[in-house]
Amino acid sequence: MREALRNLYPVVLLLLSALFLPPACYASNVVMGKIHFEGRSNVERTSGVWIDGEYVGYLKELTGSKKVLLLPGKHTIVIRQDGYKDFTVGVILQPGEEQVIGVAMEKSITEPASRVTSTVKISANPSRAAVFVDGLFVGHVGEFHRWGRAMLVEPGVHRIRIALPGYESFETEISTRPDQKVEIKTDLLKSSVPLTDSLLELGDGNAASSPTERGLPNAIASPTQR
């Protein structure tokens, strides 16, 4: 009788653990699915990736240690690039399943660009952070960090936002004149808000969360005149 009870002891412990462990512990034991992205050109490879409404990075960086892991189930993936139509695809992942998504961006019909522009150079850390102008995604910081590759905007007032999961967002407003150069510098601070359970987890173990909408005091927006 004692031997039988001794054999049941581990089973009882397992049942009690299942009853009292918090839900987050279950997620850590789930076999995650994996998403790979393939892009034909630099347009696709520098496009931003949203999964279930969360920005997670640009396509080229989501490989290796930053591969995308998702909980089994249904997910919506949106790829965005300035001047192109959104590329949207729905996926259903089984536990441990790997899927490859081939991304092909299609140009959107836009109004002719203005011949009079202002130039905006952005230097920020981390350089993989997304850049939004007046609410629209235009690329990541690494694309605009040199004057030769700086962003061109129409003269006037623009709202610039720099955001990355796990960091506090930076927002600033600039007012530019024709042919003016403006430089924005900032270091994003890691968010003090605890990362919540997410359907998505980057391969390096950092869960993706929606960044908070606060500006940082250690940012500089400095205009220079040609």
C-alpha cells in the first residue's frame, strides 16, 4: 500500500502544479511555430513587418537570432513600405510548424512628388527602430542616418515618431522650410512597462510589446540651413 502511494506522489504533484501555475507558465511549454520571410529585392527586405497589429521589425532583420516565433493558431501578417500597397497574409500555425512567406510588394498609385523638399536625417539607437511620418510608416532608422540617404519631406509641419517593441517611443514635431536640412537624434530607452504575454516572441527570447507613446528628453531635433 505504501509503495502504491509513493508511486502516486509525483502524479499528484503534477496535477497540483497544473491547477495552480499561472497561465504564462503554459505558454513557455508550448511548442512554438516559426515564420521565415523571403523578399526578392531591397524594397521587400527593408519593409516593416506587423504581426497581429504589433510592429516587430523590418523584414531583413527577422532572421537568425531574431527569427519570428508564434504560438500555434491563426495570425495576421502585414508588410508595409512607403509608396507601396500593404502586403497582407493570414497564417494558421500548428505546434512546431515552420512556414515560409514570400513577400512581393506592389507599387501604389501616388500623387507626383513635390519638386520642393526638405531633408531629414535621423540618428537613433537602436537603428532598427521604425520611423513614422504623420502616422505613416516610411522605413527604419538605418535607412535615414546619412545625408546622402536622408528622408525627403514636403516643407511644412510634420510629426515624426520612432518606435520599437520593448522600448519607449519617441515623438517630435518639426516645421521645415524649402531646401532646409533637419537632423533628429535620440536614444530610445527600454520600456519600464513589463512585457505582457504575447502571441509573438522573437527568437532571442524578447517578447514583442506595443511601445508606449511618450517622448524622450534626451532627443535633439536640430535644423541646419543649406
